[in-house]
Amino acid sequence: MAKNTANYYQNNVAWLYQEKHLGTLGTYSIIDPEDELYREGLDEDDWIVENVDWLADCFENNQVPIEECYFRFFYQAINPQDWRCSSCAGCM
């Protein structure tokens, strides 16, 4: 169930971050993805606490249960797709 829920969010939330990143934790460097100098964002627990208000509203509007496990599924689904300006080198 958890994997399917994460896949659902990955496929259906692209509209959320078309214009700006969502602040999840990652190392955002196309040149050296292991370089800790480019590590930024919030880990899962901190991100949920920081974003719980709009996240709960979004879930309520889309008939998703407002439960911690679904907040975690959401974070886990968007984290691999989150980005930072210049992290893809598209501007180079």
C-alpha cells in the first residue's frame, strides 16, 4: 500500500512545484551529486512540521485522509523529484 500511495503522489503532484522547489532535503548539484556543499532542505520530520497547514488543506480539498502516514507518503513521493534553481544545469 505505501509504495502505491507514493507512486500516486509522484504521478499527480507535479503541478505543485512547477515554479518553485518544495524545500525537501537533498543534494542539488548536477556536477557532483555527492558534494555536501549543495545539500539543503528539510528532512521528512521537519518538513512535515513546517508545511502541515497547507498540506492538511490540500489533503482535505482532495479527499485524502489527514494522517501522518499520508504526509510521509507525500514527502517521500516529492523528495526525489524536488529541485533547486541551477541543479539541472539547464541554464548553462
